[in-house]
Amino acid sequence: MAQRNKSDVDEELTEQFNWYDYARLARYIKPYMKKIYQILIVIILANVAGMLGPYFTKITIDSIIPNKNLSGLWLIGILFTLSLFFIGWCMRYRIYHITELGQDVLKDMRLDIFQHLQKLSFSYFDSRPHGKILIRVVNYINTLSDLLSNGLVNLISDIFNVVITLIFMFAINAKLTLYSLALIPILIVMVMVIQSKQRRAYQTLSNKQSNLNAYIHESIAGIKVTQSFAREQENFRIFDETNEDNRRTWMHAVKIQFLLWPGVQNISVITMCLIYFVGIRQIGVEVSTGTLIAFIGYVNNFWNPVINIGNFYNSLITATAYLERIFETLDEKPEIVDHPGAKPLPQIEGNITFKDVTFRYEPGKDILKDVNFHVDHGQSVALVGPTGAGKTTVINLLSRFYDVNEGEVSIDGHNVQDVTLASLRRQMGVMLQDTFIFSGTIMENIRYGKLDATDEEVVAAAKVVRADDFISELKNGYDTVVEERGSTLSAGQRQLIAFARVLLADPRILILDEATSSIDTRTEELLQSGLLALLEGRTSFIIAHRLSTIKNCDQIFYVDGGKIAEHGTHDELMAARGLYYKLYQSQYDMLRLAHD
Ligand SMILES: Nc1ncnc2c1ncn2[C@@H]1O[C@H](COP(=O)(O)OP(=O)(O)OP(=O)(O)O)[C@@H](O)[C@H]1O
């Protein structure tokens, strides 16, 4: 199980970054190598065109003007203008395609991480604030943008420049070239020392950014509670602290990052002095004045790309802190997966068996202990019991949102762990306690249950669960746009939509967790008649605190103390005068009191 985390606690890295991860990054770049080569060719052509200017000037001054060659002047003028246009086009091509390259790679990475997140088990999402997941998909990936576009292309052209310049330098004077490289080991040591500090600083920074994001995300999600408790000042204080923490960490990281640049500059200046020192003493002996001047020019040419490569390395180290989080997410193994050799669950009837099932969310705290029961297909089962007894847990195991620790859950004799998840969940309609409405129209929200459902099918499902009554009264009916979480709808309306969604999916096994808790009793009564027809022939599990809802179920399981403490029909349990009886009586008394 993933380690639990919250918005004011830094996340620990589960896996340290290693050099292999850069190869992994390169894999994202590989499909775009053709584009990179094209950009490089355009850069080289632009450089060549750039060199034509001084050459045209030379021809004009040395030959065209003295000879008063007007047509030659026109020709040079036109060629010069064309070369400028060409350089302009190259620049546009370069900027556009480098940006496109970066975005293409980021898009692929984002797609991978999103796809992977969709497969991760509930326990992963249970264990950390969602803002900390969000920041990985959006912000961390964005930080790689410049590195993967400009950085990468410039790196290739800089390495190219360094190699060419070195060849020229060696050709002119090998001894001076070796002097020029004498301080490179110092540079390497410096880079090594700084890089480990810099990496740690950026790791801390990524954590602080993650904390900040998680707090903002949580504050927005809980804004109604914040305002109703007038807690704005306290939230402001917490945010201010988190924000300041982020600023301080940022400044520290940047301070370390910028140690490298002056270091490289100093080394280049010292190298230059060394060349002058050695070179001037050798003028006339081994080196001519012209050679020394040309050599100094090449040393300059050599250091510019070296400084750029240093900067690239710097950005790479910075990006590493984000990359390791991205790869950490991609490496997170879904806990609930198809086991090797899992077969698709055939069309089921819906016979369900729990055999000696023990389950815990966390070590040492059993929620269910040796639970045994059998439900025949077509039966309706109600799960009742005190808050936190484990009712939702029972259906979480049935839908295999979690795996049992001991025992077995089977449907029609198939262990749910031996069949493919998709084939299992397709035959199951689950309406969870916290109904989720997605941003979009009501029609789209209901159609979520069956993507190819026609409008008529959607409306028919809504009619059965009495959602049609309120939807038809909305100005835009089924085309009414609702916000994420359905904030513009009442809790009961949200439940009715979720109800229609699950019924549209037409599952063999229907699971309704507190599906009607926010619906008024009159609507619920109306809904019951439609529901009864729908439950017919399907195995259904209904969790409800309002016992009037489940009186007619074929079996009632009273969950308590990690067990099915009582089971039977309503009449049997009432006659037994046990836990269920007491619960029913207390609700009945409360209703009577309220009525009086
Ligand atoms: N994701 C989770 N991680 C850790 N513990 C959990 C998790 N979900 C539930 N629990 C714990 O497991 C126990 C059973 O929870 P469950 O949701 O099954 O209860 P329930 O009977 O459905 O309660 P309610 O009637 O309040 O909905 C509770 O003590 C709860 O705190």
C-alpha cells in the first residue's frame, strides 16, 4: 500500500532517479528524430546564409563600387535581400518546429501518465491529496518543455560546434589545444559538486510546489465548508506559510543553480589567460603571431558552446527533480490488475459467494473477518448496520476495487480474481455513495453508463428513476449543462442522474450504495415502483440507512463487528428481535417523535 500523505507533508521518493531514466526520456524523443534532423539542417542553412552578408559587403566594396557595376550592385542587393528573407523564414521554421517538437513529446508523456493514472487502484488515490497527482500531469510535465525543445536542438548543434572547433584547434596547434583543455577536469568536478546540491534543492522545491498545489486544490474543493465555518482567515494563514515555504525553497534552488554559470565563465577567462601566457612566450619559437590570434578566436568559439552545454546540463538537473516524479507515477503498479491467465467472465447469472473473506485497508485493522454468505441470482440483498461497519467494503470487494486479504469472492463460481477486470465490471452497475457528476450536459452524464445509448434510451432510463420529472422542467431539459460535481444540482437530483446512469448500463448485478439517501420519501416511493421492475431478474445489493427503503429485499444482512451479524428477511429479523429489530425500532421511534 502506498504511503499516506497530506498537503503539508513532503512526499518521499519511492525510487531514486538513475541514469537509465535519461534513456527512458530519450525514448520519448526518438520518434521525433526526423524532425530534429530537419531543424538542424535549417539551422545550419541559416548560419551559412548569415555568413553571406559580410561576403557580399566584401565583394561590393572591393569590386562592385570601384568598377561602378550597377547591375552587379542590383544583383548583390537582390541576393542580400533574398538571404535576409531566407534567414527570417529559417528563424520562423526553427521557432515553430522546436516548439512543436517540445509539445509533441510533452503530449506523449502526458498521455502516458493520464492513461496510467486511469488504471491505478483506489488505494493509490486514497493515499495522497489529489492536487499532488494533478501537479505531476500538468505542471511537472510543463517544466520539461524548454529542455525538450530548445535545449535539445541547441545541445546537438553545440556538440557539433565543439567538435568542429576542436578539430580546427588541433589542426592549428595541438599543444595550445591541450592547454585550452587543461581546466576542463576542474569544470567537471565543479559540475559534479553543484549538481548533487542542485538536484536536492529542486527535489525539495518540487515537493513544496506539490504541497502548495494540494492545498489550493483542497481549498477550492472545500470552499463551501470554509465559508460556512468562516475559516477564511485560518486558511489564509496556512496558505501564506505554504506559499512562503515555496518562495524560500525556490530562491535557494535558483541560488545553487546559478553557481555554475559564473564558474564556467571564470574557467573560460582563466583558460584564455593561459593561452596568452603560453602562446606569447612561444611566438617566434613554435607559434606565429597570426596562428596565436586565429587560435584565440577558436578558443572563444569553443567556450561559447561549452557554456551552452553547461547550461543545458544545468536545466537537465533541474528537470530531473520533476522527471523522477513523473517516472515514479508511471512506475506505480496498479494493485488491482488482471492476473496472468485471467479469462473474460462469461455472461453471468449473478450468484454471489463470499467464502471466509477477511479484508483490511491498512495492516493490523481487519474491517471484515471471515465473512461467509451466498446470494442466489436475481435476489435483492440489503446491507445495513452501523456507520463504518464495512457495508461499502463488502461491495468494494465484490466489484474488485480492492482484493481480499484472505478467502474468496466468486460470481457464478468464478473467483473475481481469476477473470478480467473489464469483463467483471461491465456486468456490474455500481452506484457509489458519493455520486459524481461530470461537467457536461445531463444527457452526457446519463450516457456515461452506456456510450452508444440513443437519446431515447437515456430518457427512458431517466423516466424509470423519476429523474425525467425534474429534468423536463429545466429550461434546456436534457441539454442543460451541469458543472463538475453537479454543484448546480440538488443532492437528490444528482442521485437521480447517477441512478439513471447505472440503470442505462443494464448490468446483471446492481449495487446501490445509499442511492436514495438524499431523495425525498415521496420521490423515493415513486422511484421504488420503477425500480422493482428493474431489479427483477438481477442480483442487487442495496445499502441504505433508511430502513423503509429495504424492507422488501429478499435478504437483509446486518453488518457489524467485521461480520454478518444477522441475516434474514425483514419479517424474520423483526421476529428475532435482535440488532436489526433494535435499529428498526429506533428509526421508527425517531420518525414518530418527529411526527408528533
Ligand atoms: N480507503 C480506506 N482506507 C482506509 N480505511 C478505510 C477506507 N475506506 C473505509 N475505511 C474504513 O473501513 C471501515 C468500513 O468502512 P465502510 O465504508 O465499508 O463502512 P460503511 O459500513 O459503508 O459505513 P457508512 O454506513 O458510514 O457508509 C471504516 O472504519 C472506515 O474508516
